[in-house]
Amino acid sequence: MEQPTLPSLSSLTCDWTYDVFLSFRGIDTRNNFTGNLYNYLQHQRGIQTFIDDEEIQKGEQITPTLLQAIKESRIFIAIFSPNYASSTFCLTELVTILECSKLQG
């Protein structure tokens, strides 16, 4: 029996730039779980997914590009890893995501 296929999020009409925003601790998951998830969503399913391509250094501020990407994303996926909460950058990003989610519903 053939499984029905669902339309990809990017085929739906909406005002979002990104369907999914990935929040993660790069050093923990960029080259394994998060990288694989991104490749699956973006390249195999055609879901517009934002992933930062730069390594964020300890103590850096959230960049305007990341803030804009958060605001323009429909769904947020936070990938919690052993060192996620030890990163002030990740926690600030998560707070921004929660604030945007609250404002946007």
C-alpha cells in the first residue's frame, strides 16, 4: 500500500521566508544530527530551512541576520545537546524564539 505524500511546507502560501529555523549548539551537533536534519529538510523534502553557516564564538551577540531569520520563520526547532544551555548565545537565541512565537502565535 502506497503512503500518501504530504505537500512540503514551502508549497503552502504564507508570508514566511523560512519554513523552519534550526537552533543548535554548533560544536555539539552541526556535523552530525543537525547537519543531517538540515540536509533532509532542505534538500530531500524541499522545506526552506535556515541554518547559520558560521561558527558562533563564545560571548558573541546574536547577529541582525539571525534575528531577522527568527522573525521570518514559521517553525522553530531547538536541538538541545549537552552544551546547549552552557552557551549564552544559544539561550539568548531561544529567548528570542520564544518571544517571537508568543507575538506571532
